[in-house]
Amino acid sequence: MTRKIFRSLFGLALFILLLGSFFMVLIFYRSSVSSTFSWLKMQTELVSQGMETEGMSYFSGLKPDGYRITLLRQDGTAAYDSSADISAMDNHADRPEIKDALLYGYGQSRRHSDTAGKETLYYAVRLSDGSVVRTSVTRGFTFTLLKGMYLPLLFVLLMAFLLSFYCADRLSRKIVKPINSIDLEKPLDNNTYEELTPLLQKIRDERKKTDERETELDYRQSEFDSLTKNMNEGMILLDSRDRILSINDSARELFHVSGSLKGTDFLSVNHSLSVQKLLKNARDDHRAEITMEIENGIYRMTATPVSAGGLVILTMDVTNQTEAEKIRREFTANVSHELKTPLQSIMGSAELIENGMVAEKDIPDFMKRIRNESARMVTLINDIMRLSQLDEGNVAEEKQNTDLADIAKDAIGSLREKAEQFGVCIIPDLNAGRCCGVHQLLSEIAVNLIDNAIKYNRRGGAVMVRTSTEERDCGESDSPVLTAVLKVSDTGVGIPAEDQKRVFERFYRVDKSRSKETGGTGLGLSIVKHAVQMNNGTIELESEPGKGTEITVSFPAVKR
């Protein structure tokens, strides 16, 4: 990170240095041209005055020093030239300075010779008889004119280069130092940049959750060690020949065996290679453990030697711990991936622009890409923070009686322009459906569901939004229960059956390529699920690939 900041600052300093040098040369060049034209003007006026007074005799014995004099008739032919044979000269009537002199009384111009590396400046004045006298001077280009001062200029550039290098190095280290000194044990106690506060809060929250899980596991382990009978964990006591001396009910249930099994070889109960390796390692190293999958759960088996060469095997269900660790890894990997992709695009575009590898006409497109990727990052971070708030139940608003029809109407209004961009028609069918809930969460539910229905639709498709109050049967009661219902259905791509149970998981996408095109973060339906649960509601999904999807959200209804 230090190197990246250093390269950015140093590159910016070099760019400013080169830009300043360019403008310095440009100003010097323009000043030189202006001074030369002023000098030519003075020489031309002197010659014109001599011509007006003495006529052609003025040129007798005249030897211009450092400039050239040309006298042109009114038709553009040469009458006199101090440096060339007038018989070999072309007609000059089409020269810019001659045209201006004939029209306005004076004219000036300059012409470059790329092959000779020189430029010629001209100044012409019209005489009273209609003829034109012109003076000119030929000199080198700007780089030739600067040849005499290249050593001082080179020294100044070198000093500026070294100063830029030093300042960029110091500043980049100063910027990164607070980040490198962050104490992850106490994230919010660090005196760092306020922009990092959301990230530090997230680290604090994740650490808190991890500590809570570890505390819970330690408690379970302590309880496991203290129990010898009627405990949930399985316990098997083996003799020195791996025959069963004792086995509790939990272990019998786990391995699907019955009876005391005393004297039975344990490998006949489970003869997997993992268990064989566990027994061998326990006798060699005094203690061993493995984690293995049994049926639909994950169990940790620990083998500890006891007196007389026996072993105590304890089995503990670690399915929740493993799943939690898996979720944590997947969450970290997904967040890293989702942030890395737009950051790489932003950095790539910025470096191309910084290195001057982008044409002027293409810069707006690159800037638009940077803006879009930045917006995508902001959306992702906002969704992550919102989901974190919902996980913690951190909702500022209190529940109030709200009509789902009003919620849906507002959501449709905010997404109508987006629907037009996607070529999708929104068809509302809004009837009263009053419930008690947090207004902001209900709005987020409606916006996310309608937004998904638009993004994953087909051009020319439709999104149907319905609200109503319905009577639904409740298994615990014979009388029907009133519910406020919000249904959002579309005519889009649909969801395959194998993906329907996972669409509410964080960062899960059915079609990753389409999600990238539409700018989805993969968190929308997770936010919907949490928001529905916090409002005591239920959510149902029906979908068929190629025909569309319908999501129904229901809440306990309240009377007006």
C-alpha cells in the first residue's frame, strides 16, 4: 500500500513538474517570438521611411546585418532582395504577410521548416506607391534557443525531481503509519482515519461474535469433560487391544449400534481409515483427534490414553462450529472478491490516465467507469453494513401501523425510471393490507423485491405488484388468521429448483454474469429475509425457469 501511495504522489509531482516545464518553455517561446516581431517591425519601419525619402537609391551600399530585406511590387513580383536573385524568386502575392500589408497597411507571419529545424518570421509594410517592403529573420526552434541554458535547466529539474521523491516518500509513510499500527484486539481504540471506522466496527463485531462462539465451545468442552453418564456427547472406553469396555447412549446412537457391545472390537463399529489413524496416533503421541462427517453432521473424535494402555474416545458434534467457520471464510472471501474487482478496475483506469495512455476523447469513458465502480463499492458496503445492523437487531425506528399498499406505491414510484431503462412494465394491484412493522424495513423489502424483479426480467416483460389482506389457515388453530400480503411476480428468467433454497444466502447468485451486468451485490434477498423476520413475517418463493418468479411476503394484519 505504501508503494502504491508513493507511486501516486510521486507520479503526480512529476506530472506537475513536467507540466510546469512545458509552460515555462512555452512562455519563453512566445516571449521570444514577440520580441523578434517587435524588432522586425522597427527595422521594417526604418527601411520604409528610407524608401519613402530616397527611393531605390536607399538600397545602394545597404548591408543588413542578421535580417533580410525584400521589396515587392503591387503585383507580388520582387523588385529587390538583399539575399537572393530576384529573377529566381516566385511571386509573393499569396503570402499572408503580403496580403495583410496590401489590405491593412502592415502584416506579419511566421513559417516553420521541420527539415531544417528552423522558423522564419516576416514583417511587411505597404509604401505610399502601393509596393510592399518586407523584412525577415530566420532562427532556430525553441529547443535550439534553449541550448545555451540547458545546464541550469537540467540542474533545476534534477533538484525538483529529488525533492519530489523525498516528499512523496515521507508523505506516503506518514499516511500508512496509522494503518500499520492498528491494534486488532481493540479496533475502535485506534486513532486512525475516520473513513476506516466502518471497517473497524465490522472487525470489532466479527471478533465479538467469534469470541462468543469460542466461549460457548469452551463451555461445552468443560461440560463434556465433567459428564460421564447421560451426556449428549458420545464416550467410548477401549482397552489396550481396542476392544470396547464402555459406550454411552450418545455414541450408540451416533454409530447406529445397540447393546453394551462390551468386548467388541471398536473397528467393527467403525472401520474407516480415519478412525484407524486416530487410534494409532493416540497410542504414539498420547492424544489425537480427527474431524469426520457422519451422516449429516460433522463430529470431532478425540482419543486420549488412560491407565493400563486403554483409550477414551470422546465424540462431539461440531457441525455448528464448522458451519460458522465456513460462513466466516465464505463471507470474508466474498467481501474481498466483491471489493477487489471494482478496486482493480478503478486502479487500472486511473493508472492508464495517469500514465497518459488514454486519448483525450476517451477520458470521459474512463472517468465514468471509475464513477460506476466507486458507486458499486459504496452500494456493496452499504448493503453489508445494513445486513450487519439487521443481524444485530439494530433498528432505530419503532413499529407502527402501516399500509403495505402505501409502501408498495412509494417503491414503485422510486423504481419506475429504472424499469423504463430495462424495458420492463410495472403493473400495480394495490389493495389495503395493514400490518404493524418498522416502516423503513418494510420499504426496503418492497424496493429490493421490485428491484430484483426488474433486473432479472426480460426486455418487454412485466412486474406485477399486489397488496391485499387475506385469510390464511393456521395449523395451531381452526379459525383462519388475517394476514397482510405483498406479492411481487415477474416474467423474467426464473430460478432453477436447485437454487431456490439458496437465493436468500449472502452473496449467492444464480447467474453471476447477469448480476455483474445489473450491478447486483448478492445481498438484496438476504436483507429482505432478515427484514421480514424482524417484522414477524414469512416469505415464500415460487419460480420456474423461463417463466418467472413470484415472492410472497406475509405479516400479521391489523385492523384500521
